[in-house]
Amino acid sequence: MLTAAAGADQGTSPVFNLDQLIATAQRDNKDLRAARMSIEAARARLTQAGALANPRINVGAGSDFAFRNEGAYTASVGISQEFPIAGRLARQKDVALVDIQLAQAEVLNAQRQLAGEIAANVYRILVLDRQIQAREDLSEVDEKLAKATRSRFKAAEVSELDVNTVSLDIQRLAQERLLLESQRRVLLQSINLQLGRPSTGSLTVEEPLPNLDSLPPLDTELSKAMRQRPDRHQASLQIDRAQAQLGLADAKRWEDWSVGLGVQQDRQAIVGALGQPNDRALLLNLTIPLSLRSRTQGLVDEAAVSVRQSRARRDALTQQIDSEVAAAHAQAASLQSLYKNYESTLLPVTARNVALAQKGYGQGLVPLLEVIQAQRQEADLRTSALNTLDLYLQAYARLQTAVGNYPLLTDSSP
């Protein structure tokens, strides 16, 4: 349902429903764009994790020119490369792969929270539209009542007090409508910012109310939340990362071996003998560090603690999700019942009272004060009903957010 102001702009303003708003925000929201860069950074770390150390060129030379200077010398050139022997590079890749999934899960969780914020704003606008429309309807009734009152005042059937009372009620409704329209503009500005658009851009929201039938059972919602919540998946990935980090710390117990290949040339000088020819040799070197003392035991112990800590955090998050879903479900169910009671019982009765009072006033059987009182009672009840609807829709949005029911687009989706 749209207000008259919103409907007037519909010809020039882009029209969005809730799913379209969420999809647009997930594509264009500035914070989400920045968050997606963490995925690219994680992929870059994966590339780096699989890289071997650069090879080294080894050059050596020796001569006796500073001593007897008999022409003896030695020279060598070679290349060496370090190789991990305990799967360190593979373990680094394991950590980097989990980091990519963690970054993706973090973006998805940000999208879930953003979708919930947009839904809450949209539902608030839907209620404001109905509140504005209620003031418009009551203003039309008061205008008719004012016309009849002025006619009766000219006929000296009522006092000037009655005319002023109706006029003041019309002005009160106009003031309330202006306040509600101001609140609506603020909400539209907030949605524009969430969409990554200029805050003053034109925007029309067109979304039906959620179904007011009974909510799904709590057990069903809890089960879905455990499957769908990106932050719980993120908590499980933290356990995977801690285990991968433990494997990496264990692989670091063994330092890299170094293999070298080179060529050496030398000449010896023998006293009293003829000059000696140059000797050439092919060199092969293997350097094996001795792990006499474990320098990584602290890293291994720390990684083992991180595994237990990650599991404890996932358990805590699971309990928190249970609480969020249960609280939102209970509040939504209670408010839904209250709003249905307004719709089925209270509002029809007050509408009937207003009709009877207006008819009686037109026939001169009911004083104006009773008509105004009946109308205000209806307005107050309708306001209370809409406030209850507002609270229900906010609880409903929190429930959908807690369960993870809103559309969640991946980082590669349009």
C-alpha cells in the first residue's frame, strides 16, 4: 500500500520490492564492495602459500697471492634450492584455502545482516503508509463533519465551539500526517544509502505485507538457522583453520633441506715441481638441519589451544542463535495474535460506533462531542493496531534474519 505522495512519484521513481532492494544492495552497497576485497586478498595469499623459496647462487674463490703467491687458487660457482620435507607448503595452502572460505562466509553474513536491516526499514514504511492513509481517511470524515457543523451553525442548531472543535481536529490530523511523512522520508534516505545510491534519490517501495498466518514451528526455524546461518558456517570454518594451522605448526618442526649443484676449478702449487694443470670438479651439496631442539613446540601448543577455543566459540554461537530465533519467534507469534484480535474484533466495533454517532449527529440526536469522542477512539485503536503491526513486522524481520531466510547472493552473483 502506498501513500498518495509515494504514488505520485511512481511514474518517475524506480519501483522496488523487497527482494529487488536486497539484490540491489548486495550488488551496489559500498561496505559490501569493500568486504569482497578481502576474498581477493585471501586468494592472493593462496598463490603465495604455494611458492618455493628463491634459489641461491653460491660463488667462492681462494688464492695464495697474499702469502707465497705460487699460483695456487680455487674457484667455485653453484646454485642451491631449499625444499620442505614435511609438507609445509601443502599445510600453508590448507590454511590459505580455509581463509578464502572464511572471507566468503564473512561477506555472506554481512549480506544477511544488511538484508535484515533493509527488510526492517521496508516493513516500517509499509506501516507508515497505513498510518498516513488512516489520517487521510479520518480527515475526509472530519471535513464532511465540519461541513455539516457549519451548516447547522448557520441555522443556529450548534455553537461556534462545535465548529472550532472539528476544525482543530482536522489540523491535528494534518500535523500528525506531516510528522509521519517526515519519518517516511528518513527511512527512504536510509534505504538509498543501503543500496549505494544518493540519499536524496527518488525511490518507491512496493511490497505486500507478509502472510499473517501462523508462523512455522520453532523447531523448524531452529533447524533451518543451523543450516543457513553464514556466521555459524564461519565458526565451523574457524575450527578447520585452527586444525590446518596445527598441521602447519607440526610441519614446521622439520626445517627445509637444501640441495646444491655447482662446478669447482682449482690449481695446486708444488714446490720444486712443474706447474700443475687446472682441476675441475662437479659439486653436489645436501644440507640437512639437525632438529636437536624443537623450536616450534610453542606454536604447536598454541594451535592446539586455538582448535579447542574455536570449538567453544562455535558452541557459544549456536546457543546465541538458538536464543535469537526463539526470542524473535515468541515475540512475533504473540504480536501476530494481538494484531489479529484488533482486525477481527476491536476495529469493526469502533467503526460501527463511529457510523452510528455520525448518523445520530446528522439527525440531531447525538451531540458533536460524542461524535468526536467516537472518532478519536477509533483513531486511537487504529493507531494501536498499526503500532502492534509495526512491532510484529519488526519481530518478523528479526526472525527471518536470525533464521537466514532472506536471499543471500554470492560474491559472484549479479
